Amino acid sequence: MDLMVLMVQEWVNSTYGGRNGYVPAPENGKTGWSTVYALTRALQIELGIGTPADSFGPGTSSAYKAWGEMELGKVPETTKGKNIVQILQGACYCKGYDPGRFHGIFDENLKNAVIRLQTDAGLPVRNGKVYDYVFKAFLTMDAYVLTIGGDPRIRQMQQELNNKYYTTSGVQPCDGHYQRGTNRALIYGIQTEEGIEPSLQTGSVGPTTRDRLPTLSLGSSGNFVKLLQYALYVNGFDPGSFSGIYDSAVRQAVLSFQSFCMLPADGVTGKQTWLSALVSTGDSTRKGTACDCVTMITPARAQALKAAGYQTVGRYLTNVPNSSLNKKIQPGELQNIFNAGLTVFPIYQTIGSYLDYFSLEQGRIDAQAALNAAREYGFLKGTTIYFAVDFDVLGHEITENIIPYFIGVNERMSNLGGIYKIGVYGPRAVCIRVSAQGLATTSFVSGMSTGYSGNLGYPLPGNWAFDQISTISIGSGTGQIEIDNNIKSGRYNGESKVDPQAQYPDNPDMSNHVFFDLVDKIYDIAFDHTGGDIPEANILVCQYLRGKRYFGSLWNMAAGFLDDEFMAKVDSQLNNPPINEVYDPKFKVDIGVYHLAATLNSVLHHGTINKAIVDFAGWAGDLVDAAGTSAVAEGFDSAYDAALHLIGHLDETKSRFSMTDFIGDVDAVNIGNMLLNIPQPINGLLRHYYEDRYKVRFSLFFESRFSGDPNLVQSQSTYILTSDEAGMLELRWLFMTAIDTPGFSVEDGKEVARAFKDILVRLSNEE
């Protein structure tokens, strides 16, 4: 908390609270847009503007200039004048320019704060006078100093743009980050150099700006060259310096940029090169060699596409639920495409056009739906599926929603066998951020949405495969079709064949995601029920999963009493959900969820205390049962031979300590230890464990429970099966009675302990 910012917030609220159009600032001592907006509205109220707003627009500028732009010694000594000065001082504190005091007096300290901003912003006039554009600069959250991750050369560019073009572009950020404001300032600069009247300048490329773009080449010089150098640099192609001279370094940067954008590479900057450097569409009249559409490709339309020079077409895997638009690939359509010599790339989009759609869980759901559809059409392994983000996304929204969504897509697609590659469709910022985290192999850029925040101030992604730049109609008669015209880079050329009969090894844990999804929901209810206590929420999840079968006095002792209120809450909210078994891909058996949860519940309930009870709730209890059944088993020479055959048997009808039980015991100990060592939500850990760690489960158990020592396995197992010490004897008898285990001798117990040791060592070695 910044105490001066808090003072500003309290003052502006107490002074203007209740006034028409005023929206209070949060009193939290943190600088933010809400506080800046409150100060802006306060200024407008002082200036007599009837309808205050968050923005410092032309009306505010005119009213302020009419009142008189402030400077040292020339501020009216009235209540109004003092308040306006204090608004400025408050803005200084919010932007990190210390004005000395917060008292409403324009003194040398305030003048120096203004000079510091004028200097940081690169403005040509640095006299401490608060011109309208300076006041406006104070009333933003824009930074004029290099911030974390900023590029000093971009900051230089920003300062130089402000210096030359601030009268039309306004004072833009100078933080070293290329962004929307910098992009607009660059275009304002071009419009100024083109001789466009200031009142007609827009900061966006229209017909006049496009028509007046000059052709530059080796030997050219002047401000246009400097503006080109800026544009090249922010697009990732270093021209050497911002000298204003079109030298060999600039020509090489232009050549590289042209090749990257799939433009004719001649080193000369004409209109197409300019446009590719300035706007996300580039030259929107440019003809691409790829397209995408929502219309079925008939033989006639396929021939029309081929005749128009198209090579690749993007089509949708599914329709939007409850939509009348039938945009998905139709029966026979893929063959129409291939017969014409075209290739195809699949797009997955159901809705994808609003923020709340995107989440980790939705990514998992969409990955499975996309895979199912792609396999049904016969797309071969290695095909890239483009998942769509079809709206204007802000930076924090990419972090909070879009990235988790693509994490979910990647997790689920990997878990389902990794058959298909993942691509991203969306604005440049989305494609860049998703790809930078390794969540997409190539990008399909929605470049024609030029007004999107995610396209303004961002370069073309380095892994772009398709760039959507215009909507056009081609062909005639039955061959007529409307398409989105795309430039193709060649990084992905689509698919030239499919095989609906292609067989891929089914990933056995595909069905596990039904269980994982249920655990996600149970955990959310548990987390809320416990008030955000993660360890307690984990225990409640185990209680619910075991509670249908493992209850009563024995299990109250072994794993704790059930929380009946929570159990009822889950049943009510999830409508008594069925609990699927977890399928083990390695041994191809179902792991009993109830058994697993009961043992895991015991581990979490007792922790490192009452270790004997925890053991008996899992592997030790099953070992006691195995000793009894091995002692009376027929057809074996010894209890050792019987136990060696029965413990870990894949057919659970032939063993009371089958592989299903063994896995459940081992996994419970492993997962429990992980949760005890690093408290974390159980739902996420379960996914991770059954997607990766299950492959070394026995090694983990052998090491964590027995320190990897075979002798310790045998000695502790023998103790559990044969000890007549008080406590152990009663505990063994209690479990034998509860599960109706036959009696066995001390010698039988030793033999079964030896067999258990041999089996565990073998299973560990096999991993």
C-alpha cells in the first residue's frame, strides 16, 4: 500500500463524493485506472463539464485550456484553482512523480515533477507548464519510464515519436513495450509526413494513408526511412539503427521481413511491405493460396478454388451446439477437396467467442471432442487441429482464461495418445502468448480483425502458418463460394488424405477422464465447504469416494468419521453421480476407486502418526488376507508358492489380494505421501499421477515405505503377519475378523512375507 496514493483516494472521494457523475476511487492505496478515472471526473467537475466521463477527451481539453493551462506563478488562488492543482498532485503521486506535497499549491516541486514527465516522455517542450496534453498524460496509467521486460530501443522510438508527433498522436507510453498506443503513434507519424491535415489524421491506415505511402529503397533518407526503421524493429527485424538512412542493414532487414511475410523479396519498400509492417491484414487486396470457410466444398467449388490459385482449405470439425449453421465437414466433402488437388486443415470451434467459455476444464472437453471428430473423419496422426479464440482478448484475459484453456487442450490431447498436433487460431497476441508457452505448434492468425487490441501493436507470430486477411467471393454459378482469404507460409500445408479406417492404439486411460472430471467437481465443493482449506478438502474428497462402501466402526478408526453434511451436499449438487473405476493402462485392470480412496483417506487422516493403522488400511490388511488364503489354498507346495501366485493376480476373482487391490494400496501410499509432502489440490495430483507417475508406482512405494531395502520389506511384513505383541496382535485379529480371513501359522506368515518381498522387488525392477 502506498500511503500517499491512499491519501489521494480519500481526498478525491471526500471532496467530490455525491457530485453528479462522480465515481469514487477505491481506498486501497493502490494505483489503478479506477483512481485515475476518479481524478479525471473530479477535474471535469471543476471545469464545469455537465456529464463527467472516464476519458480526458476534446471537451475536457478545451475546457481546461479555456480555464488556463497551469504553470508556476500563473494559477488562480481560488478554491477551484487549488482543487485543480491538488488533482494534478494526486495524479503525480499515482504515476510516481513526487510533487513534494499534496496541498493544492503550484510550487517548484510540482513544476519539477511536470518537467520530469515531459522529459521521460521525450516531449520537445520541457518547461514545467501543464499543457492540456501533459495533464492528459498524467491522467492515464501509461508509463514513461522503462518497465520490466521493456526494450530500451523501443523506448527510444516511443520518445522520438512523442517528440515529433505528439500534437496529433498525443503523449504515448515510453515503457519499452510495443503496444497499441505505439502503433497508433507510428501511423500518426506517417500521416504527418504524408502531409495529411492534423484534423484528418486518425492513427489508423485508411485509403489516403495507403495511397500516399512512398516507395523507399537503398539510398533513400529522411523521416519516412526512420519510421520504416521503427516499423521493422517492432516487427522483429532489426534495421541496425534509427538513422533515417536506407543503408544495406535496412535493405537486409526489409528482405528478411518480406520473406517472412511471403512477399516478393526485392529489398524495396513498396505499399505491400509498408502495410505488412503497419496493420494486421497487410495488403488486404493481396491474393492468398489458402482459405477457410463455413460452406461445404462441392466438386464445383473445389474446382473454382483450384482455378483461383488456392492450395489449402480450412474446414470445421463440428457444429456449434443448438445452432442452425451447418458448418462442419460434410460426407464426401474431403474427397471432393482431394480430388481437386487441394489439401485441408481442420478447425475446432464450437462457440469460442466470449471470455467465460475458456477455462482449463473446457480445454480438456474440447480436446476430446476435437479428437473424436478428427478420428471419425479419418485425419491421420500428426494432423494439426486449430482451436479457435474468436474475439478481442486483453492481455490479462489471455493469462487468466486462454492460457489455462490451451493447457487443458494439451493435457487431454497428450493423455489421449498425442495423435494430433495443436494449433491456435486468434489475434496475434493470443497466438504469440499461447505458442510462447509451447501450447501450439503453429498459428492461424485472425489478421483481418484490424481493430482488435490483440492485433494492434503485435507482430506476426514467428510460427504463423495461415494469416486470414480478407473475406472474398470466388467462382460463379454452382462453383460460387464465399471464403476467408488467407496467406500461407508453408509451415503447415494441410492434409492430402484421410483414412477413416486408420487404427490407432486406444489410450486406455481415455475413460479415466470421466472420473477425473467428477473429482474436479467434488473437490470444488469440498474446497468451498472447508472455507478454502486444501488438506481438509482433500480428505473430504476421499471420504466421499470411499463413503459408499467403506464405512462403519472399523473404517472410522482407520480413516476417520464421514462428514455426512458434505456427503449430502455432493449428492445434492451433483445428483448422486456414478463413480467410475480408474483404468490402469499398464496392467490393463480397473483400479477400485472405493478401495483406493479408503486407503488414501487413512494416509491423509493419520499422516505420519499411527503408521500401523495406515498400513492395515491398505497393503498390510490385504497381506493378512493373502496369508490366510495362501495357507489354505489347494494345489500349491507351500504358502510361499500360493502367495507368489495369488498376490498381484490379474484376475481379481482368483485372488483376494489381486493386482487391482495391490495397485490401489500402492497408489494410495504414493499419492498420500505426495499430498503430505507438498499440500496441493488432490484433483490435479490425481490427473498427474495417472498420466505419468503410475509407470513407476512400485518403485516409488518400495523406496518411500521400505527405503528400497528388500530385507526391510520382509522383516516388516513378517512382523505384521506373525507378531504377538500387544497392539499388533489385536489389530491383525480385528482386520482378519472384519474380512473373514482364515487363520494361518507363524511359518505360513513368514513364507507369505517372503513372497510379498519377492513380488515387490520384481515389480520395482520391471519399472
